[in-house]
Amino acid sequence: MWHTLKRWLGGLSSLARRLVLQLTFRPPGRWVEGSHVESHRRLLFFHLPRSKRNYHLYLPGRYDAAKPWPLLVMLHGCKQDPVTFSGGTRMNQLADQQGFLVLYPEQRRLANAFRCWNWFDSSAQRAGGEAALIAGMVREVTAAYGVDPGRVYIAGLSAGGAMTSIMASCYGNLFAACAVHSGLMYRAAESVSEATKAMKHGSRASPENAARQALAQKDFAFVPVLVIHGTRDGTVNPVNADQVVEQFMAMATLADGGNAAITEFTSGEHGGNRYPYEIREYRRGDVLLLKKVLVEGLDHAWSGGNGEHPFNDPNGPEASRMIWEFFAGFQRRTQKAPAAAVAE
């Protein structure tokens, strides 16, 4: 009963904030373009193609470097780039309303012909390769733009969702929370052929074994996760959402030593122009660890996105707002601790 009332009050508060912002003039935000290079990976005076990635950073209209800002890292899917991904998700408009920076790493065509993040590459799964480039980019932007290191979040769609699982598993000490939209779990595949099979039928790997491998990473810290998936996803089978939840549940249990039980709460939403959807929350006491949203009728697309762009379904629920409202409840402790992210 308390959790239902808490969600209702949170929704009412969010609606009030939106109404106030709509009545208040806000100056437009701006893009900043940059790149991150791993300086140790070069041949003579030339950087190797695998050692550099560009990025787009969105600064909201009221950005002021004198105060600490939250940062949201957004990893696009295949056949997307930062501009189309931001346009489809409308995350920049939300950043203007709520006050946070948005970092969009960009995959190179030279690295993947379809601009997919190579989440099935074994180097990324060992905290190297593209995962290391994204982590370096996050650290660079955090230091240069007055970002609050305790409020850095990451989300991704499809291949970007699978890479988000890697980032949360290998670089958990960077992030306060993450969101995996239509993605796969950490170490779901280790080759292109395995990746294709995992997308269609789910991974053959054990979520618990993946969790144990994550805990072996030197920068591991448990990261709360929001999982969003459509029941009609014909590209990434919804069973992958279950495996993401299983892996993060195992990480939460292993990181805590199995000392406290995790309780599941289930609810549903329907009505209006939105697809109906089921919500499952997993808590340890009053602390929210995982949340899964299964959207009835959604295919392989960003839920509630701008339908003018591919891989976006204008029918809600609005994933961007759900993601930010989930993230806003977490802040990473600055001191070292087993449970690195806590609800505010």
C-alpha cells in the first residue's frame, strides 16, 4: 500500500513540476562536440581507429558550470547516431525541463557498418575496447563540465542497451543507476553468431555466472537498473529482459553476501493512448534495486518516442520520462561501500 501511495505522490509531483516549467521561460540548450582518445593506443604518431570515438554533449539552457550537474549517458542503437537518437527519445527537451546534461557517445562506421556498439566483443566485456572508451569519455566530461560524480547515469537502446549492461557490470563505480531498453545482459554473447542467436532466442549463458564475472571486475559496484522491453519485440526477444533482471538480481545478492531478502512488487498500468504495461519492482527493505517494465504490444522501438524517427513508437508509456524519474531517486556515495548507490 505504501509503495503504491509513494508512486502516486511521485507522479503528482512530476506533473506539478512539468506544469511549472511549461509556464516558465527557459533559454534553449546547446550542443558541444568532442572526442575521446586512448592515447596509449597509437602507431607512431597516428591513433589507431579503435582508440577514438566522437561524442555529442547537450548542455541545457540554464547550464552553469559553477554548480554540480547530473549527467545522463545515452547509448544509441544500430542504424542510429547521437542526433537521431536524441530526436527520437526527446531526451534533450527533458534535460531542459529537469536540469541535467546528456552525453551521446557515437559509434563509428569503421568500427561497425551499422553503427552498432560491439557489445559481443570480448575486449569490451573485459572492461576494454569500446567500454573503456565510453568510460574514459564519461570521466573526461565529468571533470570538464562541472558534473556531480555522484549523479552520473547511463541508458541505452538495443545494442546500446547491451553495452549499458557491460558498462554497469564493468564500470559500476561510475554510475548511480542504469536503464536497459530492449537490450541484453552482460556477456550474453561473445561472437557475432552467438549475438544473433541470443537476440532471437535469449542467451545460452548463465545470468548468475555473468554476475560472478561482473563482480570480478576491479571497478565493480552494484548499479540499480530499470529494464524496459516490448512484448512484440521481433529483434531482441523479450526473454532477454528476464535475463537482464536475473543477472542484476544475482549481482545484488552476491554483492550483499546474500544477507537480506529481496521482495518483488507487481502492478500494472493501462488507459489513454498508451500501451498497457506491467511493472515489477524488486526491493531490499525500502531500497529499490531493480525495476522491470514490460510494455504490451511494443515492438523493437523506444517507448513513447518521436515516431518521425525509426525505432521509436509514439505510443507510451514515455520511456525517457520513466528513465529520468527512476534515476532521480539514486545518488552514488562518494565513499567506498559495498552498496554504492542509494535511494535519496
